[in-house]
Amino acid sequence: MSVTTVTHVNLRGTARAALEHYRSVFGGELAAVSYADAHAVGDPAEADHVMWGQVVSPAGFHVMAFDVPSDRPYDAGTASYFISVRGDDADELTRYWEGLAGEGATVVVPLAPSGWSPLYGMVTDPYGVTWVLDIAAAPAG
């Protein structure tokens, strides 16, 4: 048996925009099912919200997202999770950084060498999701 973990982002009303943004940064295919598509509309104002969505790229990037409906509790929390994107190509990682750190984003830690990585940075995107991008350092030994 094989197991894969995928980050699943819970948002309220911004999942489609977030997934479109992530597709623009990482490439790949976006798939989304609205509450209307699934015949599961609780609040007509939320019919077009995302009940299930994902972006999958050929490079291996995969993120899922949905809009928590208004009849369920939702609290984005403060730094309750990060999405970590780890690679081995500085140019590719820098392109991702530039896409995520654009308009409306907040740079938490600028992309630069760190004590544990040749390249590391942290940014919170306009949807409140904090991303950690880095290049894995070679193991000591």
C-alpha cells in the first residue's frame, strides 16, 4: 500500500480564488466542485462556493481546498498551519516565491540563505495561508 499526504486548506468563500492563484504559481490542473454541482446547497448565497477542489501539477505539487459553509464553525486561527514547499532547484523555488509573495501577500521571512538551508523564506498569501519555501540541506555526517 502507498500513502500520500496532501495539504487541505479550509477557507470561507475564497477557496476558488486561492486555488486559481496556486495554479498560477505552481502550474498544473485545477478541479473544483461547487456546492451547487454536488446538489448540496445549504445557503443559496454559497451555491458557487467550493465543496471540493484541488490543484495538481506535473512537478508533484498538490493542494486541496474547500469553503467551510456558514452553518459550520470556522476559525482560521493564527499560524495554525504552514504549507511547506521543499525543492532542490533555487531558480524554481524563487519563481514560486515570487508568485506567492506578490500583491496582497505579507513576507514573514525574506527568501535568503539560513542556518539550516541554502534558501529559505516564509510568506503569508492574501488568503491567510502561510507558506514555507526551502531547499533541503544535505544531511550532516
